Amino acid sequence: MKKLFRDIHLWLSVPFGLIITLICFSGAMLVFEDEVTECTHHDLYYVEQVGEKPLPVGKLVSIASHSLPDSVAITGVTVFSQPERAYQLSLSKPRRASMYIDQYTGEVKGKYERSPFFLNMFLLHRFLLDSMNPGGEGIFWGKLIVGISTLMFVIVLVSGIVIWWPRTRKALKDSLKITVSKGWMRLWYSLHVAGGMYALLFLLLMALTGLTWSFTWYRNGFYKLFGADVAVEGGYHGKPEAGTHGKPEGIEAGRPSGKPAGVENAEGKGRPDMGNRAERGEGRPERSGGRPENAGRPEGVDHAVGSARSEHHGGRPQPSEGQSEASRPLRPASPYACWQQVYEQLAMRNPGFESISLSNGSATVSDGSLGNTRASDSYNFDAQTGTIANVRPYKDADRATKIRGWIFSLHTGRWGGMLTRILSFVAALLGACLPLTGYYLWIKRLLRKKA
């Protein structure tokens, strides 16, 4: 039996080993994307000085809208519990674009754009740097190769358990040691065996959850296994899936939409998502005098939502020429007018919130607790009066929605906070090393037999 499993382990590892190394390494690089991005662009995400009281949300949106072209509208805002965190404004174009504003001074700090390094790591992790657009026959070849390689990796890990699982406690203790004093062959062997045992559970967890983004049949079976009879659509990290409700476009629960989700992560960690948490753009955030670069009138952007500044003046509609204000039909008020009122209501209801995200008529509140990092309570409100009309607590969400959040959290290692993220990072690096150590042992064995 062990000989059969040895053959399976070897002849699946040889053709798929290098791809597995690339997938694991790129996944490890994405684990701390949020932290690295915030550290390198601290002035984008944080205000220079915390003031006494933030400006009203509606006023901040109005200020920010003047730095945008008429064809781009603000579709949502995320307010964080930390007073030093700048407000995040979601934009209608391009997809998942966002900008940040100092809530105390109204200074537009800049737009978020994913750095080229993390963008390439994401494309490598999900598509092997292949195009995200389907080929002539509608097939994502890079995504398909990643999915097949991940499935083979699961089989390789399981076969490795059968091959090297020790029969006694003393043998188990010896298997977990990395020997450095008995030559290179023994060192690489101990790295292969001990590294695989240390990282086994995390690698299986990440691989089994990651497969839900690769194959529809696997995703549907995974959901049905946990009692969710909903066929979830969507093909990659960060893409909206059927059944998502109560979240503003471009905003993940409790996380800025411009940040990764896992390994969306991360799928998508992130944040975001993970989120979780490629469509978010390239390059780095730019600042010029406190405003986004090219904030005037970028070309090639389609009109999405009517700009509040072109429709209103001082929050009131203006009469057209030759028509009195009294006789002119009233237009609806600015969609942002009641956001401050809604935010204050939700903040009072949820004193321990991590973030509150608002869009036109809907809102989500995340408490930032461990476990499902995308768990959030959803609200609907009257866009004219600000009256909260409907509440959907996370505990009452459908099972498919909960499973989707758990998949992201487990895949990106966010479910247990910083500790599990560190362990996921180390496990992913060990996963990248396992095929390399295996190749070394295999080639040395071939050379020895030939000699």
C-alpha cells in the first residue's frame, strides 16, 4: 500500500511541483498586503491630526465630489472606529476604486491603487499571470491550471501523510526534527518531512477552500456539504457572488474596498475579503497638494450616477430659466444628505463597531470579531429621510452567505487574528519549499542509482 502511495506522491509532484511552489509563494506574499500597503502609504490611510469632531459625511462627500469628473460619482463611504483612520469613499468607476479624505479638514488625500508587486502576486496566485479575460473558447487557462494543480496538491499532501506518518511516538518526535549536522541529503529530507508535517493542516485548509474559486462543481458540492443548497456563482477573488446582499458596491464588510481580501487571499484576506481581500487597478497612490493626481477630468470614464453637485446647490434644486421655484417640480434631495444621520444611528446601536459602510439606501456594520471576518449586520434605510427600515443581523443571514465569508477567512488565515495569519504565512512558505526539497531528493536518488 505504501508503495502505491509513494508512486502517487512522486508522479503527481514531478509535473505539478513548480506550479505549486509559485501558488504557495505568491499566496504567502499576499497575506500581509494590507499591512505593507498601509505602512508604505501611511499618509493615505491616516489623518495628520485628529480633530475634535469630524465634518458631516454629506459635506465630506460633497467636497470630494468636486475633485472628480462629472462621469464619476461617489457610491459609498466607510467610517472606521479608529479616529485616526481617514474615511474611505468608494467610486463608481473604475470597479472597486476608492479615495480617502481627512474627515476633520476635508482634505482629499488621494486614490487607492494596488501596487504592481501585489497585483502581479495576485495574478500569479490565481491565473499564473494569464489574462483574467477568457480565451477564444471562454476558458481561463491560467485559472484552470491553478485549480488542477491545487487539486493535485491535496492528493500529494494526503499521500504524504500515509507515507511518512510514524508508527510510534518516538518516531513522530524524530520526524518533527530538522537535522543540520548530518549532511545536505539529511537536511533536505528532514525539511521535506518535518516541514510537511508542520504545515499540513494549514496547507490542506487553504487548498480545500481555495478550490471553491476554481471549479463550479467543487464549489457547489462544498456548499451542499455544509447544508447550503445554493449554487454560488463567481470565479475569482473579489468578484461579487450571487446571494450577496446589504453591501454597498465596492465595499466589503468591515474592510476598505480598495484593499485585498485574502487571499481573496485572499481570496479575496484584504482586508479584503479575505477580503479578500486584480480589478482594483495598478500603480501606487499619488498625491499632489493633498489631492489625487489627474483629479480634474480623466478621459474614457462612462457616466454612472448623476453628480450631486451638478443637480443641487446648497442641498436644494435650482429652478430653470423662466420657471419659478414654486411652480417647478421638486427633485429628490441629495443621496448623501441623510448619511450622517444614518451613521449616527448605527454608531449608537453598535458601540463596539469596527467599521460602518454606507451607500444609497443600504449600510453594513462590522464588529471586527474573530472567526468570519466578513460577518456584518445589514441595514436598509430611506434615502430621503434616513429612517432605518429593515435590519438583517448576521446571525439571521442565510447559510450560503456565512459559508462564503468563512471560506475567505479560512483561506487567508484571518479567522484567528494576527496569530493565524502569521502561521498561514509560514505554512505557505513551507508549502512553496516542499516541491523544491522533493525535487532535490528525487534527483539525488536518480543520480545515485545511475552511479
